[in-house]
Amino acid sequence: MATTAEPAKSSTEETLPFGLKLGWATGALGVALLMNGIAGLILLWAISMLGIDPWLAGLIIAVSKLFDVVTDPVIGLWSDRLRHPKGRRRPFLTWGAAISALSFALLFTAPVFENQYLTAAYVFLILCLYAVGFTVFNIPYLSMPAEMTDNYHERSSIHAYRMVFVAAGAAIGSAGFKFALEGLGPKEMQTWAIVGLGGATIILLSMLIAYFSTASARFTNPEEDTGQTRFEQLQTEFGAVAGNPHFLRLIGVKFSQLMGVSTMGAGMAYFFVQYLQLDFIALGWFGLAVTGATIVFAPILVKFSKMYGKKAAYFVAAAINIVYALSWTLSEANEPMLNIILRSVLVGIAFGGNVIMAMSMLTDIINEDANRTGVRREGAFTAMYSFVEKLTAAIAPLILGVALTWVGFDKNLDYDVPQGEDVNNALLLVMAWLPALFYLIAAILLTGYRLTEDDVNASAKKAKASD
């Protein structure tokens, strides 16, 4: 069994310091800003501002994610095996912060070449850089809570803190950027450059705060060298992860859930300006309301999970997601803001439940596996989990890009010029019908999840007794 780097309480009754949880969670603001800023704007930016065909824009986004086939397992294994006096995960946070911030700035200051394929090539390269930066930061970052505490419910608590910053980052990436674009002139290239540079600064600062504030966090050292080659280590680590039935069930739930989230995210900007015929201000208010609802309901969901279990809380979030997605089928042009705000409350509850419970259940799986096998594989588990997140983020824009091309979307028109019923139907498909189907599949898969608090605690006691 890997040992802790410094003496620290490892009791299942342990409570982490407020400052540590808050500081670590701050990094999620940069992660969420990076993800939401790019996912929510990339198609509109690439198609309507850079002049790239919808199908090509969707394709370069999808293909850039193939980088993660290599980077995710490599970074996961590297962070599992690294020996460093400041912890095997923390050095990656500084590297990831710098690369992530740089890629965000370069993306929204992209040049427009006369040939759209040259423009697409530039965007593709920057998206690959973004994928690397995100991986280098996020996989070690999300691996840290499994080492920081053995307390079953404290894992939910730390991810509830993270959820607040995820919501804040999402608000800046959605609402903040939309307000800035609308206020400064959304059809001006200079405006997008300001958003890119401002966002990059926030990303860098928040990620570095996570690094400096976790200096006192408990961490574990890797096992002694087994003599295996790197490739053999990859096979061993990821073979063990792929053979964990609890993880496979959770990853299936997460994939289905994220397919719904990603398809909606990819189509949100166009849905508001085309289908609802509203401006970025309305989309900004929606994003702010989602943030407020997420912050309010995050601690309530944690309390609910303590009373009824994490699986039950996850079910509630999945059910609300289905209702939310289908509610868009009742919307129409110039939808009243009250209806949009009411939907944001549903999103806040579902979003918080999905993220907090999924991540808390993942850390349970990681610790149960370590207690049972004597090997800590936080990086390997998180790498596969992160890859699924990125895979869905790749598929969704491709679906929308192909759908828009199929129905004859005209990239040469201003993005807010209505383009007819066929375009509206394509947008409704990715905002309502497909997400509702994916959320339903996630709920069905969740019924088979079996790991309980008693199972996790029993494995911990057994491991302690064998030491």
C-alpha cells in the first residue's frame, strides 16, 4: 500500500480544513471557464465569425479530442508514478495552468485566412493545445480528493465546494462572456479578442490558487518501481480500472448524462439567437440564474445524499434533467424571461447533483479499489473518466455541425438572422429530444450501481487491519 507523504489523520471521521477545501476548489473556476467558454462559443465563433463551414467546424473540434486518446492515459499514469516533495499531483497544476490560459487566448484571437481550411487548421492546432492543457491540469487535480480524505461524506463536501466554483466559472464563461460580447459589440473581432485575453487571465489565476493553497494537503507516494516498462504499466493500470464493475457502471451513466449536457451546450448559443430570437443578454441572464440555483442547491443535495444515499440524489438530478430538456419543446420565439429563469432553476439542481454525486462516487470507487488491491490508481481512474467527458464534448459539436449543414445553414449571414423552420428543428433536436433520450439512458444505467457507504467503509477497515 502506498503510504502518506506526511503524518496526517486518515480516519473516516476526518474533516478537512475549510481553507484547504476552498483553495483546492478554486481551481475548478478556471476549469469550468475554460470548458464553458470554449464549448458554448466555439461553434458560433468558428462558423459565423471565422467563416468555417458548420460540418468542418464540428469535425476539427471532434478530431482535436483524439489527442486525449494519448494524453489522458499518459498524464494519468505519470501523475500516479511521479515522486515529488510537493506531492505527485501538484506540479502538474502549474504546467496545466500556463498551457490552458495560453490556448484560450490564442483561440479567440485567431486570424482569418482567405482559405477557410487554413483558418480551420489554425483553430485545430489551438484546440489540440487546449486539450493538452486541460488534461495536464484536470486529471491530477481531480485525483487529489481521493488522497486528501478517507471520509465517505467529506468527499461529497469537498466536491460541493468545487461545485460552487464550477458554477462561478460556468457563469463567467456563459453569462459573463455573453454580457461582454453584447456590450462591446458581438460582431467585432476585437471584442472576441478582449474576451479571450480576459478569460485567459482568470483561468491562469484560479488554477495557480489551487496549486498554492494545497501545499498542506495530504498526499500519497507511488509504489516502489515494479520493473515494468511504461507500456506494461499502462496495461496493468488501465486493465485494472477497466475491470472494475462499479467504475464501468458509473462511466456508462456519466457518458450518457454528458452526451445530453454536451449536445445542449453546443447548441445553446444558436438556439437562443435563432430559435428563441433572443440576444446574448437573455443568454447571460440564463447563465447567471443557473449559477445562483447551483450554489443554493449544492449543500441541499449533499444533505439529501447523507439522508438517502448518493445514488438517490443522482436519480433526482437525472429525472430533473429529463424534465428540463423536454421543456424546451414548449418554448417559442421571444420566450418570456420568466420561463427561461424557471428552467435555469431546474438546471441548477440537476447540474449540481450530477457533478457532485458523480465525482463523489468516483472517489469512493478509487478508495475502495485501493483498499481492496493495495494499489492507488487515482490518475488512471480519473484519466478514463476525463476521457469520457472530452469524448462527449467532441461528439456533440460534430452532431450539431453536420445537422446545420444538412438543413442548409448559411454561415455568411449574421448569426442572429433567422434561417427558417429546418434550422429551428435541428436546434430543437440537440436542445430537447436527444438530451432527454440520453438522460433517460443514464437513469436506467444508474439502477445497476451497487457500491454503498457500508462497502467503502468495510474495505477501509479490512485494509487497515491488514497493514
